[in-house]
Amino acid sequence: MKGHTPCTTHSLLSVIGHTPLVELTRSSPKEGVRIFAKLEGNNPTGSIKDRVARALVEDAVSDGRLKEGGTIVEASSGNTGIAVAMVARQMGFDAQIVLPQGIVPTICDALNILGVQVHRCESYAGMKGAIDMADELAARLGGVCLQQFRSETNVSVHYETTGREIACSLERVDAFVAGIGTGGTVTGVGRRLRETNPDVRVVGVEPQMGERLQGLKSIEDGFAPPLLDFDLLSRRLMVDAATSIRTARRLAQVEGIVAGMSAGATFHAALREAERMERGNIVVMFSDGGWKYLPVRPWDSAVAGDSELDEIHWW
Ligand SMILES: Cc1ncc(COP(=O)(O)O)c(C=O)c1O
């Protein structure tokens, strides 16, 4: 056809990562301090976990644990489950996801539309119960658990991709702010950035004790993620759920970025970090998009101080 230029096509798995790093020009409290956000919501399923799911599945294939027609079993309360389902579909594997109770309903809808089988564990069992159930199910089905909380690949994928992308985009990073869930992001990216600037401040963000916040875990609650390199952290900051949700709303209203609740927490921490600096560049992770949370209207509950916020896992 005249005037038609063939366009380049890419597989879905190859477009994971390479997410935008955008400057939050309307939010920096000081002229000399610039804040840049890594928009992980731009991944195919809308979260940073696409990177991890692809790497873990590729690992399992290359070391022979996962063979043609095999089944992946993973415990997740959201982003990882959706990412695993997408990667499984792309690579032709079956996937079964174990969910704890109290999951954002749209996450279940996403898993349903991706056609994976969903199992739910007892309400009292929590995330630990979901992990145990996934282990049992995998043993019964001869399936493979990817174990994002234990696999070093969850760190190296961020060192090799997320961290490298940030280091290549900015001449200098003075502070890096990320949420702590498995600890993979903050450890992998933090290591990479410390190599380029030994003085970079690495700030880990966790929910307030006893609170639930999408993707993040409170170390004070007694859970120390095995992958988290505590020596790497310059500072740990706790942010409460209502502040995180309100800050996520402010992010949308000031910058036009609709990100998830953990981005509200990391953005709040980045603003606090900015107050301590005279000049320099801050990079903050926005680990997922906020669209899937809209039907639950967390913003309204946060303003009303609604106790129902505690009933849902915000990740
Ligand atoms: C939305 C969100 N933010 C932050 C994190 C934390 O990332 P990591 O597990 O790499 O510590 C997660 C992890 O699940 C997440 O889903």
C-alpha cells in the first residue's frame, strides 16, 4: 500500500520494563531538588511484578523445574498473581493462584479474565497461610512454586533491569525511595545505584505496624523479608495507610498520575526526603498503577477514616 510504513512489532514479554522515568515538576518543595518517578504501572499488567514473574518463570524453565505443559502455583494477594498469570499465558503454562482473604475484588476479576484457577485460603490464615497452601498444592499437582520471597532472582532482576534503567537515565541519583514487600526492588535497585554513587541514600518504606498496605510489609510486625539487605538501607520510614491513600490521591490531582497506594506511601517518603536536602535528584518507585483500585474507592474511605480500610490487602 502506498505510503504505508511497516511498524515494528514486539512480543508482550519483551515490552516488560523500560518504563518511563518522569520528573514530578509540580511537586518538588525546593528549587534545587528534583523528584523523578519510575512508572511501573506502564508494564503490561500494570505493575513492577511483570519483571519478577518473567524472570522467575524463565529461571524455572532454564533449570528444568518447569517443563512443557507444566503448572505454576503461586501465593499472591495481587500484582504477582496477575503478572504470573500473564507470563504463564504467554509461555503456554498453566497457572494456579492462591489468595488470602480480603483481596481487592478487581484483582480476582483480573485473574478470572486471564483464565487461571484461583484458590482461597481460610480467613484466619493470612499471607503465610496462602504460601503454605501454595506449597501443598504444588506438591499435590507436581507444580512449581516460584517463591518470590526467597529467590535471589527477585533481586538480580531489579539490579539488571530496573536499577540499570534508572542509572542510565540520570547522571546522578542522590536518594532512592522504594517500598519494602519482598525487598527485591529496594535491594536490587539500591545495589546498582550505590555502585554509581556510593553516597546515594537508599530509603525503604513500610506500612505502619499492624496496617495493611498494598505490596508492602511491616518489618516491625515481625516479618523480615529474607531478600532485604538491611545494610544497604540509609533509612526506613513507616507510613500509615490513610496518609498513603491520601497522598496517592494528591499525586493524581497535582501530577495527573493515577498510581496505587504503595506509590502514595513512597511519594510521601520522597517528599520528606526532599525536605532534608538542599539540592539533588530523588528517584521514587511507583510500583503499580491505581486503576484497578478505583472500584473500591479507597480515597473516600481514607478521608472518612473508615475502619474498613483494614479489611483489605492493598496490594
Ligand atoms: C504495589 C506494590 N508496591 C511495592 C511492592 C514491593 O516491592 P518488593 O516486593 O520488590 O519489595 C509490591 C510488591 O508486591 C507491590 O505490589
